[in-house]
Amino acid sequence: MTNPVLVEVVRSGFVESVHRGALVITAPDGSVRFSAGDIERPVYPRSSNKPLQAVGMLRAGLTIGDEELALGCGSHNGEPGHVEGALAMLSRAGLTEDALACPPAFPLHEPSMLAVASTGKRRAAMNCSGKHAAMLTTCAQLGWPTGDYTAEIHPLQKIVQATVADLTSETIETVGVDGCGAPLFAFSLTGLARSFGRLVTAMGGPERRVADAVRAHPWQVAGTGREDTVLMRTIDGLLSKGGAEGVHAFALPDGTALALKIDDGAARARLPLLLATLRHLGIDPGDEAAGLARDAVLGGGKPVGELKVTAGLFG
């Protein structure tokens, strides 16, 4: 099926571009409450699956603090605190930055990038370094080899895959390689939303631990000015995690959850949909998050338009 237009890019009153995609809202019991587009086709969830991967690490036996666990779920800015946190995690595991399999990168946070531009890229600054440090820590604590920890056949990745299949209630038939080099599993948006709902409604165990750690330390998950950090600081009890190629998921404390995928992978289309969905669910996302969305269409450095959710999407 052809997915519907979910977001219009309006510049100076003229529709300049459109973004198609799919979106699903699941109820606390996991049933589909609302949908638009093909919500059953498997997609790569990209970094939206990091909380699920973290559950797998805890199930495997990882022992870690909550702030480190949040960093392990993060797609961080590479700000000094993020880099230092990843390096400290590695050090406690008896490892160094060289053990990271994620590629070297500059920080996503512009002031942090400018501060280190002359020293070049480094692995600890890559936005997935927290996840990789947590994976390496898991291996070190359990006596598993660290040299091939990103291999699909590694004991850690087998447990992570089984955990993702369990949380989404789906069979994983496609395994790829994420941008950071770790295995990536394809499953439906419905499965992604339901899994987030399961994390926040769990009575305890690794699922609830991950949800609570992420919500308690949103800066570790993203960083200064990032949408996940802003939304989780603004909305009490929200669990939110974005991913590359236009993927995002969130869950409210009662287990109501959202997952979305923009067909063309445009990150800019996510936030307007997140805000519109929250308002549809009766929640005010706050002025700071709304301001991030307003800054998306500029002319001469000033807002001249908006990213507009398709009229009538939610009826």
C-alpha cells in the first residue's frame, strides 16, 4: 500500500514538500487504537530499539547504574558528559575506547563539536557510544569475548535478538547492520509501540528498570536541546526514543504508546507528529517542544513557515 501524507512542509503559505509515512497508537493492552498507513510491514527501528536492546543486556546479567543504563539507551549529543560517561563505563569494565566498534565521529552538539574540531573524531563521541560501552560491559562482566561483540552470532546479540522478539511478540526474520555497526532487527511499527507500552507498565524486572532509568535521566539519552530530552523533561512519565530514518516511539505511563516511520527518512517530520499525537491524547507537550518544531522552516534565518500535520489525520 502507499502510505498517506502525514506532514506538509509549508513555506510562506505554499506547500513545498510532503512526507509520507505510517503511524500507530496502541492501547495499554496492546490493541491498535489508531493507525495510518502500513503499520504491519517490518521496518528497521534504528535507535528507537535501544531500550529493547538494553533490556536484553540486563536479562543477560549486566550490572550497571541507572545513569549509565540511560546512556546505554541513548543517541547522545557527544557533549563532554556523554563522552566521559561512556569512557568511565569502559574503564570500570577494564576496557578502553579502542574496544568500541562504533565508528569515530564528531559530537552532534555544535558547541561540543567546535570545541574538539582540532583534535578530530573519536569513537566515544559517536552518538551510539553509550550503547556500545554497555554491550562491552555486559561481555566483560559475563566473561564473553569483546573483540566480536557486534557479531550476530555473539552470545550477547543472540540474547538481545530473543529479547526484541519477546517484547515485540514478533518473529525476527531480517537482521541488518545499524549505522553504529551493531546488529539491527526489523519488525513492525505495531510491535515497536507495543514493546514500549510493555516497558512502562512492567511491575518490575529489566523492562521497568530500563523505562525508569531513561525517564529519570533524559539528558543522557539525547542531550541539550534534543527532542527526547525536552519531551521527557516536560511530560511526566513519558518514555521517548527517536531513531534515524524518521523513526520514533513513545509510551505514556498508562501504556498507551506510539510508533511512527517517515517513508523518506526525514527526521524533521517526526516532531510535528509527536506533538500532534500528544495533543490528540489530551497532553500538552509544552512550549519548548513546540518551539523546536517552529524553527524547522526558516528563511533568512527566521521562521517563515511550518511543518504541518495533514489536516484531519486524527479526525
